[in-house]
Amino acid sequence: MASVRVFVARMAGLAVYGPDGERIGKVRDVVVSLRVDSHPPRVLGLVVDLSARRSIFVPMLRVADIAPTAVTLASGSVSLRSFDQRPNETRVLGQLLNSPATVRENGTEGSVVDVAIEPSRTRDWVITKVALRFRRTRLARRPRVEVYGWEAVSGLDVAAAQGADRLLAVFDSMRPADVAAALSRLPDDRQRHVVDALDDERLADVFEELSESDQRGLLGYLDDDRAADVLEAMSPDDAADLLGELDDDEAGRLLELMEPDESEPVRRLMRYEWDTAGGLMTPEPITLAPDVTVAEALARVRNPEVPPALASMVFVVRPPTATPTGRYLGCVHAQQLLRAAPFELVAGMVDADLPQLGPEAGLGEVTRYFASYNLVAGPVVDAEDHLLGAVTVDDVLDHLLPQGWRDRDLAPGEVHGGPLAATANGGNGRSRDGEVHGG
């Protein structure tokens, strides 16, 4: 790239040329995906006017050079379908400029007059600088303009800059953990707007990813009937953890409002200490009778509602197969199922030698168990050989990490994807850079 840093306002109207010098159109706007945290947002591409009535989208990976007088593309092949803005996208010139923003250090409020973009080490373009205009004062009769790093300014993340409806549309495309992270940063009134708009299943998924303090606060906002509905939609182990944070009267009242078949496994989990295998386990692993075929077992494993860790292993038991089950016979790893013929019975593949966890096993013992046997899930069996549930490695990590870990942002470079990928790609694996827009 000829220019290392480019101010977007200066790009408006620049001619866009193909690699052979043919004129394609002119720059109308720059499309970015605002993040749910304070880290710099990624530039997705350019809106290019082909004519007064027709605009197309050009992914940033197609841009070879941005010079003061023109933009040159790496390829002359572009989609001619009209630009259609997605809910998770923001146009810099059309939407971000003139937005209010605040300098974090001193709380001074200004409005955005320009932003600078530049390529990162990964070759993605990101917004790095924000130019703010401040009001006139007695000492400065002319409005002053100052340039700050993106992280030095607040009020421009997706949660603050988007309208309520667009914010909900963005949340709809994000992973529950990323929605929870964004939700925790919203002011109370916007938190409640989001909570009111989410259906019970989606809200339950988000609740499972919130910190204990945020869970308690939002649960207190819900009326008892809806709180009970959300608890029913949560996994029993997460519901038990949340109810365990409440006083006995409140927890008992909510349990009484839950359907009996939903509250019963939660009550069983609450009998155990939180840092034991019984307190960590989920009572809903994949349990099979010994006469089930491999094909049937794989169908259960493929169920998209089963978390990946639980899908790594099935447990073979004598009837009844609902926990607490009949006599526990052993487990079958998912990889074994993939290597077997579909008509084979799981009874012939059972690993009966893998040690089991007792419900009273402490967190340290559970951690050593996973490390010793290289597992992501393990059976919890009582003294009478009944399978009570399964502990997964994510349950263990939740309790090994320091208190409040959900409230801390991951620093740049700690993960690839996360909130940025969720908002940039719409949470569905598609990227503006990896597609021909509307082609």
C-alpha cells in the first residue's frame, strides 16, 4: 500500500481503478464492523458508486492501493449487485461521522469529524485514529479538532453507537458469550431493553455466559414467572449454580415455579457442593442402552443442541437411561463410533476400564482426572453404579479461572475471532472478504 494511514473523509469521491487502469467508479463510503469492546474495528470494504443510482461493495482484500488521488483494485472482477448493508455493519461517512464521542482520560465530549484507517500486522485494515471536534470555549473561539487513538475514545463501540433495533440485530448474529460481554457494558436501561426483546431460549444461553453479579442483577429485573422460564431453558448445572447464588427463600420460590421435570435435576445438583464432581456435572449426557446401534449413537452425537464436549463421549447404561440411570456399563468415545460400522452395537465397543468420578470428588481430583486421561468429558457414578451425569472440561475451567474472569476483556492477540469475528462475519462463517458480495 502506498499510504500507511488514510483518513476516510479524504477518500470520498476518489476514483476507483482496476489493475489495468480501467475506471470502475468512485468511493462513496467505507464499511466497518464496530466491535463490542474498545479494540479497533475492522474495515470490511468500500462502497463504490458505479453511477448516480448504483453502488456496489468491494471487499478490502480486493484493494491493492489507496493513494491521495485514487484507489486501485487488485482484480478487475467485482460483483455488480447493489450494495446492501447488513445489520452488523456501519458506514463511516454516512453513519459514524458526527457521532458523539468522549475522551476517556478527561471525559471531554466531542463529535467525530474523521477517522483514520491503516493495515495491521495481519494485513487487515482497522480504524486506529479518531478526529474529534470540540465546542467553542471562551478561550478558544474556534472549534478545535484533536486526533486520538481509537482506544482513547468511548461511545463508538457497537453497543453505544447503534440504535436499539440494530443492536438487537447484531446480537442476534453473535455467540452467546460475546452477547454477554457486550450486555454487561450497556447502561441499565439498554440492558433491560435487550433482555425484554430476547426470547427465553436465547436469554438463557446468554445468562449462562454472564458473571455471577450480572446474572443476579438481571434475574432480579425479571418477574418471577419469566425468571423461572429462563431457568428452565438453562442447562441444569448452570441453573443450579445461579440459584445457589440466591438466598434460600428466593431460590425455593423460583424452583416451585419451574416445571417439576425441569426443577428435579436442578434440585439434585444443588445437593452437592459447587466444587465437587456432583456440583460441576450436567445431568444430561448422552446415555444409551447397550442394544443401540452405532448409527443411532452417531445421530445423538450429531445433535446440534449437544455441546461439543458432551458430544465427545456417549455412556452405555442399563435401563432406565435417564439419570440417575440403571447400572453403568462404560463409555464409548465419539472417534470409536466414527470408525465402526453403522450396524454394530455400542455394547461391543464399551470402554469399561476408564475410571469414573464419584459425586463427592473435589475440584483438584477432577482436574487431575482430565489431565491424566486426556479427556474433555468424564462420567460421574455413585456407589451403586448409577450414572448421575458427566463433568465437562469447560465446567472445570469455569471454576479454575479467577473470580470475575468473565468481566475482563481479552487483550488483542489472545484470541483470533471472538467478538470481532462474530460481528464481522455475522456469526455464520461468512465474511465480506471471503465472498463476492451479492455475486
